[in-house]
Amino acid sequence: MINNAALTTLHGLHNLAVIPGQLAITGNPSLEDLSGLEALSTLGGSLLLVDNTGLTSLYGLSHLPLLRAVGRNLVIQGNAQLRDLDGLEGITSVGVSLVVRNNSALTDLFGLHRVRSVGEIGEVEVNSLASQHFFSPSWVEHVRLCQPYGETSSH
């Protein structure tokens, strides 16, 4: 689902349980949540949630207790109205990379608190995040904290 200004719902996907490859939801400004993905239990590739400017919640993923791993990349980027990562609580591992950046309304990372392993790298923007306590010692060495786009670090 890429670059569809008219897309407001994912309800037509309500029976989708397995995606062997990538799920890309990008550039859909009218999409407010992920309702319709409640049956998803297996994701073999990447989960890309990018530039969905109207996305306020990951509701739809919140009923996914069976989704424990993202096979490749988990990218949450450019979702200006996304408030939290509730719905990702079941994920314990990410195969290659975890990227969370440029989500200006995001206030915490609690939805990722069960992640115990990230294959190669994690990149988390520290903009207005009140809490970074979700980091697990087993993979924190792979995480690069970065400043929001356009800002520079005082270090």
C-alpha cells in the first residue's frame, strides 16, 4: 500500500494471517490506524511504516500477540501524528535493523519494550521522547541515538 492518498482503511485485509515477504505501508496521508491487520501472525520480511502523515496509532497491530518477530527490518519513519508504538508489544526480535525516526508526535518507545535482539543496527531518534528505558542490554550496543532531522547535537 504505497502512495494512495484515498486509502483510509485496511479493513479489506482482515483475513490476512501470513506475509512471507515485506509489508510496506508508505505515503498514505489519510490512513489513521492499521485496523484490518488483526489476523496477521507471521511476517517473514520487513515492516515499513513510512510517511503516513495521518497515522495516529498502530491500532490493528495491537491484537497481534502471535507476531513475535520481524524477519528483516522494522522501520517507523515520517509518521508525524503517531503518538505511541502500542501494538508492537509482542515483537521480541528484529532480524536486521530497527529504525524509529522523524515521528514528531511520538512520546515514548514502550511498544518496543520486549525487543531482545536486533540483527545489525538500531537507529532511534531522541527528539521529544520522554523514555528510552525499553533498551535491552542484549542489543543496546547496536542502537545509535540520533537527533531529529535538522538539529545538531551539543556534544
